[in-house]
Amino acid sequence: MLIPSLAKKIIKEVRRLIDEDIIIGDVSGTIIASTDTSRIGSFHEGALLSSRDQKKMIITKDMENHLKGVKAGINLPILFKEKVVGVIGITGNPEKFGAYGELLKKMTELLIQESYFAEQIELESRTLETFVFDWLQLKEESSEFLNRAEHLNIDIEIKRQVVMGSISSDTEIPLREIANRIKQNPILNENEIFVRWGNDRFLLLLMDRSKEQIQKVLQRIKSKLESTLSIKVSFGIGSDDYPLRKSFDEADRALQVAKRSGSIQFDEDLTLEMLIHETSGKVQLEYVRRTIVNLLDDTALLKTLIEFIKQNQSIKETAKSLHIHVNTLTYRLNKIEEYTGLHPRNFVDLTTLYLGILLLDKSIKVIE
């Protein structure tokens, strides 16, 4: 329970309260953490005796001569679940810091308890993540798999809809923090599942919700996370008409589209994007090269093209949105044709250019 890494953390926290040297020993009397790093790994007879007798032990100057590895001070047994798991020792005059002794002991025990519960939560999360991963790969239900589902209190017969979320941020945000924020709000019901999925994604397994309800729930989660953590959240949603794996694949496909604009995207609403998702990376790259690659160095032209598409080819509305004169817009559209050989005013050419933009994937972030 009291491993060296946790002992070092405790030393760091306790040192904020007092300046004296501190050691933490295990039940065998070995020092596993200390403010004096040269003592780590050495034997401390006082820690052994305090652990064995389960009581506070004051080390005097005289005792330094016949107890191995000790310095004058005080040793206090650390308890967890009514058992001694280690000893905290404070070097110096016990009369000076005696009042702090029990306080530091309690603080240490609370840190151990906190670490234990955090480990239990992490273990439960990992167990659930492993189960969901296996569930997605499942070809037939074995008795072992059914037992795991029962142990986790998961009804695998219920139709579920996979939602894949993705976060992007300038700073690293642990997915544990995302999980805590979601679980702290009564958004998911007790039969719905949240699991982390890699370093920047997570899955929600929803059930019995209409499209409108899902949109509302995800928008609440998105607004909450973006406002409190300063991140960008995107969601892709699969259907509930297929086995879980198919819903997962649909959610993944929808997420690739959603990430371009940080939006909420249902797979059932995809059209051209479905074809793009199935196209190989080599073909996608070649398509971009043949269409809009020459626009990538001219942000103004690329922005103009995207806005022209958003405004349904309206010269007036596009110019208004971009805060430019109509003549300037016309000039830019002609420049796009000059660079690409495709004119945005032509429906077929514009469709070709639009597909090129969709295939830009992460490059589109340059102009957003």
C-alpha cells in the first residue's frame, strides 16, 4: 500500500508544514522516502520498533548510539484500515514539534486513503474500458464475457448508440478530468456508459434517446467542458440500428467530420463525407494536389472560397460576410480559377473544389 512513489509525494506535502527532516519507513524499517535522499534505502531501527509495537516512539540522543540508523526525533506509525503500513519520522527536538506530530500522522493517513480510492477508481475505469473494447470486437457471446457483463452490471442486450467525443487543447487535459466533469453532472443515466478512449477521445454509450435529446445532452456537455476547461470538444454519433461495432465505426466516421469545425455530427446526416471517409489517404492526397493545393499558401483565397460555399454562391452575401467590396470578391474568385483551373461560379467546378476542402482534414484548421 505504501509504495515509494506515494511516500515521496507525502514527504513533499508534509514538508510544506515543517522545516525539519522527515523520513518514511516501511514495516520492515527500510527508509523509502526522506527529505535527506542519502538515507533512502537504509535501515531505521526506530521505524521497525514503532511499526512492530504500533505506537509512537521518541528517539533520544542517547538512543542514537545503540539503535541502528536513527536520529533524535519522533516516530509515528501510519495506519490504514486499522493496520500499520509504515512509519513517519521527524528529526529534531520532539518538544518543538510534538504538537505537529499527530497532525502530520493524520495528514499522511488521509493522503494514503485518498491515493487508495483514486487507485480503485482508476482500476474500475480500466476494467470498464477493457470490457467495452472487447465488446466492440465481440463476434459471439462467451460465458466468460457474459459473466464479466453481469459483474459490471451491464445489460448487453439493450440497444446502445455510440457517441465518440474528441478534445483539443493547447495544454494537456487529462481525460480523468473530463470524466469527473461529466460524472459530476446528472447528464447520463445509470445504464449509460462513459469510457476513455486513447489520449484525446472518449466514448459514451447512450440508450433510449431521440436525436433531439442526444443533441441537447451533447451540447450541454460540450458547453460545460469548453467553458470550464478552455478546450474544444467535438462529437460523432453512430446509430442504434446496428450491432455496437457498426455504431462505433459510424461514430468514428462522423467525428472526423465534426473535428473540422468542433461540432456535433450525426453519421446519418453525412452524404459526401461518407465517400471521403472510405477513400484511401493516397487518393485523398492526390485529389488535393490536383484541385486546391495552390490555394494553401493564400489564406485569403481559401477563406473566400469557403465563405462562398457557406453563402450558397451568393456574391452579395459573401462580400458582406467577408467585409469586402463585390469587385474584390469577383477578383478573388477569378484568382481562384487562375490558381486551380476551376471556377467557383461553375457548379461542377465548385463541387470539385468543395471536395478538395473536405479532404484537407487537419489542414483546414489553418484557416479557421
